Amino acid sequence: MTLYRATVVDTPDDPFTGGALRSEEDAGLLVVGGAVVARGSFDGVRAEHPGEEVVDLRGGVLLPGFVDTHVHYPQVRAVGGLGMPLLEWLERCALPEEARLAEPAYARGVAADFLAGLVGAGTTSAMVFGAHFAPAVDELFTAADASGLRITSGLVVSDRVLRGDLLTTPGRAVEDSLALAARWHGTDRLRYAVTPRFSLSCTDEMLAACAAVLADVPGAWFTSHVNENRAEIAEVEALFGGEHYVGTYDRHGLLGERSVLAHDVHPRDEELGVLAARGASVAHCPTSNASLGSGLFPLRRHVEAGVHVALGSDVGGGTGFPLLKEGLQAYFAQALLGDDGYALAPAHLLHLATSAGATALGLREEVGDLGVGQRFDAVLVRPRAGTTLDVGLRHASGPDDAVAKVFALGTPADLEQVWVDGERVGA
Ligand code: GUN
Ligand code: ZN
């Protein structure tokens, strides 16, 4: 048993439906077996549990661990390829690096770099785009299991358009995916995600193979890309006889509550209707959308259509792992949209980076806030004295202002400790 003493801020109630930040300046959180079992004023919880060890986390802000709903494991070494739109960036920057993961020893090093990046950014749960090679995905799951993070991932499959060394066949895709799922799905904090790269690189036969894997693995997840870039969308529509992009997945029964589609920068209204009806989530990847010039995400249209949205870093199209940066960039993008934008308050940013992600990944019963009954997945923001964030937090006018400062100024250097299930990770 451990009694944590901290300023705690979280978003148990969705700000998109009227919820506000919950904040306690001097809170006590009693954690037993990795779960929060009591929460209240520190003095109150202390009086009820006088004998427990106290861990003093004052001088910072304790937040729920961040949930990254779209991040590419094989691209950790490819971050920073600026100046290209999506399809050129894939060909020149991302895919040559992804091809190197054919070598398992290389993949092992990348997996270590990748997981260090996640935990360093305070991310405790993630939907991870895997690699095109089964041994490389095995390396990721092995390292993820040892890391303690909550990771959902799978073999990335494609059978056209991409360079030849990244392609497979529908038959091999099924065989390799089922073998990986049998080994890892439901092991500790790991789950399997069926992962066609995007329908541009997948024939109908490959998407049908994905549906077969999904049907064969109870509780498996589905993730892919959608409506990211106008040239990409035009090619997909041409390849699928004019069908809209969401429809290319939906016609194979791939969309449901365990589906996460990344980007969706240029959806038709009809597609938003399908996503809402299926209960699928969208991973909004703001720095990637800006860096690749994909466009400004229509958040208001998603919210009005009832499509669930969370945040993704999209490393390496995105510019790094921190969801603090993604939250800030999401705010910028909505501000730049003017009247079409959604005016994001600090509570929305924290929600998008934590509880919204937990909902998207089906983990909301366990994580996403720091209330009683939740697992203790948390990150302590405690900047070095004298940094601008430290100054800002000491002079914050209240919790909303403090959270705004964390998103505006916070970096991995300010994240002092990270926990999953009450255990320190990445220490
Ligand atoms: N669409 C297909 N593959 C990718 C990728 O690796 N990154 C992004 N941003 N979009 C994609
Ligand atoms: Zn992506």
C-alpha cells in the first residue's frame, strides 16, 4: 500500500459533453495492488490510513498517464523528415527505414528506442502500428511486455503499391497474424491489432484476410489510416471504383467499437455517419497533419457527428512522442480554423490526451483518470526549479491555467516519474 500526496488533475467527465477539470490541490491517493482504493484530501485519507507509507509528490502536478492512439514503432528513427507530403514522405523517408526491420537484431534496437520514447513522454498506453515483418513485431511485443506499458499492436500488412520487400500475400498475412495473436493477444498488458497499412496498399482480398483474422481472434483490435491527404484519397477512390475511403474498410466489416482510424482530415459527411454508427474512433494526429501539410482536422464536424476522437503522435510523420505537444498543436489547428474550429479549453486537451484515448482503446474502465477504482497509471509533471514551466505553475491562477501551462510549456524533461498499475516504468 502506498499513499501518494500530490496536486492531482484529471478529467473523469468528458468536457465535450459538459465535463470540467477535476482538481485537488493537496490530495491523498491510496494505491493498493496497482489500483486507487481511496482518494480525498491528503489529511482526510491520512487520518483513515495512518500507517501507510507516504510518497510526497508535491511541487508538481500528477496527471493520468497519456494514451497515444496512433504511433508507428518502425518510425522512431525517421522522425524529422520535413518538407514532403504524405506519399513522397512514405517513399523517401518512412518506408526505407521500415524495410530495415527485416533484420530482427535491427528491429530489437528500434523496439528499445521506441518504448523509451513512449515512456519518456509519459505515455502509458498506446495503439502501436507494428512492422511489416512478423519477427520484428515479435521483438516489439517481447520488449513491450518487459516495459510494463499497455500496448496494442500487430503485423502491418499490404499487398500492393509499396516497395516489394514490404509486401505479403493475403494467405501469409493470415498465417503470420494468427501466430502473433496466439502468442501475444491477452498476455499481460498486450493485445493484438489487425493492421492493414491503408486501403491504398491493400486489395480487397487483403482486407478480407484482415476480416478473417479479426473474426478468429476474440477481442482483437483493428487499426489503419483514413482520409489523410487529398492525393491519397483520390487514389483510393480510383482503386475502389469511386467508393469512399471509410467504405473500403466498412464493406469488409472491419469497423466497430474496437477500431481506431488515424487522421480523417478530409472526411465526407457520409463517412462521419458510418464511423459514428459503427462506434469507431478517430486518432487525431495534429503535428503530423501540420508537418506533412495534410490539412486542419475538422474536429467540430467529428464532435457534431458523434465520432469519438482521441490523440495520436503519429511518430514518425508526427514530430515526436509527447502528447503534450500534440494537445497544443490540436489547439493551434482549431484556432487557425476560425469559426469552423472547435475552441479547445485546457480540460479538452487533458481529456484528449488521457480519458478520450482510454475510451478509444477500450481501457476506460481501467485507466484514463485517477479516481477510485482506476488503475494507478500516472505521470508526475514536476519541472526543475526556475524553468518557465515551474514559474508558470507556481503563479497559475487555478487548475485550468495550470493545465494550459503544462500543455504550452511541458516537455519530457519535466516528467519526473511514470507509473503503470502502480509500478514505476522507465525509471
Ligand atoms: N498512411 C499509410 N502509412 C502511413 C504512415 O506511415 N504514416 C502516415 N502518417 N500515414 C500513412
Ligand atoms: Zn500513421
